[in-house]
Amino acid sequence: MNKMKMLVSTVIQATPERVWQIMLDDATYRVWTSAFYPGSYFKGEWKAGTIIYFLGPNPEGTGEGGMVTEVKEVRPFEFVSLMHLGIMKDGVEDRESPEAKAWAGSYENYTFTPKNGGTEVTVEMDILEDFKGVFTSMWVKGLERVKALAEASA
């Protein structure tokens, strides 16, 4: 499968610090990522050089499903860069199957840019071509939830 870039952005009327907190804090992360899959969460730290697991209930089996990802770069309130290494399937880390290798090396970047008294959040992701429409739709919904959470408490 071919990879391509997906880009989604929105402007949120809140500070970069507030938007960062909403996107990366455990409790609010679980709220906005339910746009991708109800029950989504992460295990790990948003710290460069660490492994973070993006997980959720696996509807097709037992255990959890999700992504195994390395945090490549973190500039607080400005930028996060992630590189996917593989997948989680039925609670087991997989970096060797064809499905896992298809995602390996894909980047997912979040940029927080001050704009007109608010923050423009841009998500840039290497995506498998077959999943572009689905992921674009999920990211639009996810960022709408980030916006609602951040602006409600701004």
C-alpha cells in the first residue's frame, strides 16, 4: 500500500498551552479520541525517545488494538512528532507482520501555532492511501472535540 500525507487543521480560541493540555492530558485525550474509537487511550509519556502505545478495545478479538509509536520530538506548546513502529493486536505488540510493516516509519506530527489570539492546530500524518478518507474524517471530528473542550474552559 502506498503512503501519502494527510493534513488537517483548525483554529481554536484558546492558548497553545491550553490546547496542548487538552490534546495530551490523559483525561481529555480519552474524550477527544473517542472520535476515532470509543475507549481510546494511551500508555506512556509524551517524552522524546520513549515508546507510547495508542490503544483501545479490539472489536475483532480479545485484548487491545492500536499503534506502537516512538515519540521523536517534543517542543512544549509548539510541536510533537511521532513515528509509528508497528501495531498492537489482541494485546500483543507486532512489528513484523505485513500490516505492522505497512505503518512502520509513518510520521504523525502536531503543530500548535498562535493565531489571532487563539491557536491553529495542524495534524500532518503519513497515511496508507486506502485509509485517507477514514482518517481525515476522524481527525476532523477529533479536532472539533478538542476545540469544544478547549474553548469551553478558555
